[in-house]
Amino acid sequence: MRKYFKKLPRELREVISQASQVSQETRMPAYLVGGCLRDLILGVKNLDLDIAIEGNGIIFAQNLAQKLKSRLKTHERFGTAILILSDGLKVDIATTRQEKYPYSAALPVVNSGSLKEDLKRRDFTINAMAVSIAVDKEQKIIDPFGGQDDLSSGRIRILHNLSFKDDPTRILRAIRFSQRFDFKIEPKTLLLLKEAISDGLLDKVNPHRMHDELILMLKEQNPFRPIKELDDLGALSFISTKLKIGKSTQALFKSISKEIAWFVKNFPARRQLDTWLVYFAALLAPLTWLEIKLIIYRLGLRKGEQKRVTSYYRGRKKLISSLSKKQVAPEQIFLLLEPLSYETIILLSATTPNKNFKKYLADFFEIYNGMRLCISGHDLGGLGVLPGPEYQKIFAKVLTAKLNGQVRNRQTELALIRKLVQAT
Ligand code: CTP
């Protein structure tokens, strides 16, 4: 297994070496588990470490955080902790546990358990392996369900027949992993997955959990594939039975992906995009306004997420027609686009081939976006203007001048307001 640890970035190797020491000092066996081990074996980059502790995960995490001088967040109730390392790397630490589902799609009842029990509660064989991080131990992969075999044959396989019944979100996870790694869902697993879908189990899951799984799916490198697969299996109805995933969705997703790449390449300093949100909003295109509002409510989108989806559907026709004209003033471009989120603008761009529109959009991002005045009400007050509607009129004029490149800094803005005040 050492050969796998070698593939990790230096900082994570250091974490493992320190964790190994903590394991010795506290006499708590520690293991690398789940997706990070799967990806290590596959040779896929994964910067999140998952460590399972036979003992007390929180005490272990506190010791490790002290050694690494890193930030620590603990969830006492779940026996879990997260270490946040300097450059955004994350280490999840959890006490090994067993889970029992009181009924289908319920949240599991959790008790501490052995490593074996911890592996047994997991979704797929490829995610149910562990390796000890102790330096003195033989570095053999603990693989009770044949995960290595399934990894090398490219198979997604559940551990027992009730897996999808217990946790129907695994339906989405199976599709997501199979598309991501280009793996086949093993025949019996597929049969049980289809059965779970036709039994309507996805509708039994708390919609907020479905929202989280859907986001993960839409964050995949190529989200069209799992979404199409979900639709082919008749499982998209947990969002709405009216969604249509066809050639036009594929073309739209492709166009969104291009727009995102353009944005990231040209504006690397801007805030990171929630790319999943652009795809999610695009999916809702066949629905009515009321249906969109209902879905957003049911899936429990946060306020900011809701706004970014609805603002696309609310004003898009008027906005596209205004910005497709040959001559549009900078002020108009600014007023139309500045209130919108980057995600909304990217979706607008992906659905609008018009050349003028694209040019105004580029201008917006390059020149106008975030433009603010350097002067304030204080400066106007100093010139004897009394607070009131006059303030807004003057500010609007200065902003127009700034968007047109006629004023550029505080000095020229001040000169302009002096002129405007004298003229009134
Ligand atoms: N897990 C599970 N059932 C779920 C969710 C998670 O059994 N419904 C287990 C799996 O063993 C998984 C681990 O918890 O490997 C960690 O979950 P998560 O971080 O969601 O999955 P990863 O496998 O790390 O997936 P990704 O590569 O997408 O981060």
C-alpha cells in the first residue's frame, strides 16, 4: 500500500505520517477508507482524506489537529470531525460505526462499531475498503466484499439486497459513479436499482437529501451523462415528471460547459461559479413558472440559489431582446446585467447565439461589472446639495459618464459633480 501513499501530495503524506503517530500514542487503530482509498487505487486525484478510527474519532482528531496545527470542526453527536489544512485540503475523521435503518429511506440509527461493521454499512464494494495507516503494520487492503476485483473489472455493486431500500439516494450515487468511472452497474445491483425506482423509493427520501445528491451529480465533469441515465431509468420524476432529456438538453449542457470554460479562462480572479446551479436551472426549461417555484421550494434550495434560478426565468425574453440589438449603451448593459448573478448570465449566454449579445456580455465582464462610484453623498453635501432625489439623479449621471469612460477616478468624478451642481 505504501506505493499508493506515495501518490498523495506531500501535505497529505505528512497528515498520514502524523496520524500514524497519533494512532500509536492513543492506541486507536486508524484506517484510510471510502472514496479516497478507491481513488488512490484507481490513480485518480482526490484531495480529501477519509480516516476511520476504532476508538474515539473526536479525541483522535483533536490530537492530530494539535500536531498539524490545523483548524478543527467537530460534531460530537456523530463522532466525526473535519480538519482543515492550510491550502484548503480536508481530512474527515470518523469513529467507526454500524448503522441500522428503522424503515426504508429513513435516517439510520448509528452506534459505534468495529471497522468491519463500518465497511458493511457502506454503499458499494468499491467504497467499502480500508487500509491501516499504522507504519508498523503490514499495508494490506482490507477488502471484505471484493472491492478491488470490482475496481479492476469496472463494476458498481451493492453489498446486500436491501441497500437501495435502506438508502435510495444510493440510486443516484450508483449512476454517478458508473458514469464518472465508465463502470457497469452489476446485473443484480441494476435489477434491485430498477425495482427501487419502480417502487417509488426516491419519493420517500427527504427532498433536501435528494437536493444534495442532485448537486453532486450536476457537479460531475460531464453532468449530462448521469442525468440522461437517470432519465432513461425513469428516476428523474423525483424532480418532475415533465422534465425532458433529449438532444436539445445535450446541446444546451454542451453550450453551458463552453460558457463556463470561457468564463473561468478569461476571468480567473472572479468568484468561483456554482456550475451545478447553471445546469440545474437549464433542466427546468420545459416547466411552467409555477412548477419551477414548487420544485425549488420542495427541494429546499437556499435563498441565494432560488434567486439565481428564478432570475433567469423571470426576465430573460426581454433582456435577450434588449441586448441583441446593434447599438446598446454601456449604461443599459450595466443596468440589465449588474443585478444578475454570474450563473444566470452564463445560462443566458448559453441559450443565446446572438453575436451582439455575446459581445455585450464580454464587455460587461471586462469593463462594467462591479463598477462603483468613488464619490459619496458626503461629497454632494459638501457642495451644498440637500439629501433627496437630486442625489440619485446626480449619481446616475456620474455613473453613466464613468461607464462611458468620461470619468475614471475620484478626482474627475468630483470635477463632474461640481459642474452638475453649478448647472442646476
Ligand atoms: N457512503 C455510503 N452511503 C451513502 C453515502 C456515503 O455508504 N449514501 C459511504 C461510502 O463508503 C463513501 C463514503 O461514505 O465512499 C464517503 O462518502 P462521500 O464523501 O459522499 O463519497 P465519496 O466516495 O468520497 O465520493 P466522491 O468521490 O464523489 O467524493
